[in-house]
Amino acid sequence: MRLKGKICVITGSASGIGRACAIRYAAEGARVVVADINTAGGEAVVAQIVESGGEAIFQPTDVSEPAQLDALLKRALDTYGDVTVWHNNAFKSVFKNIIDQTLEEFDDTVRVSLRAYWYGSKIAVTHMMAHNGGVILNTASVQSYFGEPGFSAYQVAKGGILSLTRSIGVDHAPKVRAVAIAPGFIITPAHDGIPPETIERVKASIPAKRGAQPEEVAALAAFLASDEADYITATGIIIDGGYLGI
Ligand SMILES: NC(=O)c1ccc[n+]([C@@H]2O[C@H](COP(=O)([O-])OP(=O)(O)OC[C@H]3O[C@@H](n4cnc5c(N)ncnc54)[C@H](O)[C@@H]3O)[C@@H](O)[C@H]2O)c1
């Protein structure tokens, strides 16, 4: 129960990594606010947490709308009180190189996958600095660290998330910690539709020779959200089965 007494807000938590983190945070004793554009999925996550004896609520949220992030923070404060962990995790992108990518796709990607991280962090850090401090977690990617062909706008967003995390970490230590989680290949619905032979090729290129389950990322996130990680801030933690080798 390493998160007992903590209140955790997590975006993009109807599915994949966010879902696994929400479930793990609750299992570790936190009260959790599940936020997503997918209402049915978000409510199902809350139902699963409550059935297991945990505490959670769902707030329908489109993170690309700052007013909806304001409403998310307000709901968390009104329902549970002092928010101590804010985890930006939602993403949207179309994966293309810069020639093929349209300006509209770029704007869409950045709005959901970078600007929302900045605005969510802004309101959460403002609250935390005025109260009892806290932790900002940002789901980044191995692509925050290296160039992979065909991911122009996504890579811009993921690089920006790591820089955002560093800037919050140095500006607001020691009261607020900020940590980026940089996953490699994690088996989630985000990969639905990718041909099986491509998936096998990716797995073969990873030293661990497999993709990870979202629960493995959630175990890392629960540690980073906890007081045991008090000396970790303004940085990214890579979880990639050795893919980057750094
Ligand atoms: N799966 C991987 O291999 C992998 C690797 C590196 C990084 N990541 C990162 O992990 C995070 C989670 O990805 P995932 O693989 O679990 O994906 P996923 O598709 O399973 O989940 C993404 C969630 O974001 C939600 N979402 C999309 N747009 C939204 C919006 N405007 N407002 C609110 N919610 C919105 C979706 O409804 C969905 O529930 C993302 O930031 C992604 O970039 C994933």
C-alpha cells in the first residue's frame, strides 16, 4: 500500500498503460480519478477498481480542451481533496514522416499529446505548490530519446514531454517532483491493426525479445508516484527491455 492517502489523477486511463496505472494506483491504496474521452472504457475501469475494494471515479475528459482539464482538477479536489499525483498519459497521433504529415495532423497530435501535458501540469503544479506538493508523471516514449523513421509529429510531442518534465522538475523542486516514463514496446490497443509480422520484427529487435505488458509500466509508475522515489525528479526513466541500450 505504498500510495495510501494519495489522490491520483490520470488521463487516457480507459485503455492500455493508463488503465493499468489507474488499477495499480488504486491497489496501492490511492484514490484515483480516471479521465478519458472514452466514457464506456473509463467507467469500466472504475467498476473494476471498486469491485476489487478500491476507490475511484470517472471524469469524462477531452484533454485537448483546457477547460475540461480545469473541470478534471476541480472534480478531483471536490471529491477527494488535495491532489498529490497528476499523471498525463493520453495520446493521439497519425504516424508519418514530415513530408506526408499534414499540418492538421501535426496540430491534432500536439494538442492532445503535448499541449495537454503542459496545461495539465500547469494547473496541477499550481495547486501542488500552494498546498502539500506532489508528483507530476508524464508518459513519454523511447522516441523522446532517439529518431525512429515515420513518427514526425509524435516524436515532436514525446521529445517535448521529456523537456517539459525536466523544466517542471528543476523549477519546482523539492515540493513537486516531475518524472517522465519512457516506454518501449508495450502491448496495448494502440498497436491494434499493426500486421503480426511487423510486431514479430519489432520484438526480435528488442534485447528482451518481447513486448511488455502495461502492468509492467504500471509497477514502475506506482514506484515513481510513491515517496520511495523522492530523489527522482527532472528526468525520464526508460522501460524498454534494453531497446535503446542507454
Ligand atoms: N504502447 C506502447 O508501445 C507505447 C510506447 C511508448 C509510449 N506509449 C505512450 O503510452 C501512453 C498510453 O498509450 P497506450 O499504448 O496505453 O495507448 P491506448 O490507445 O491503449 O490508450 C490511449 C488512451 O488515450 C485516450 N485518449 C485519446 N485521445 C484523448 C483525448 N483527447 N482526451 C482524453 N483521452 C484521450 C484514449 O481514449 C485511450 O484510452 C501514450 O502517451 C503513448 O504515447 C505507448
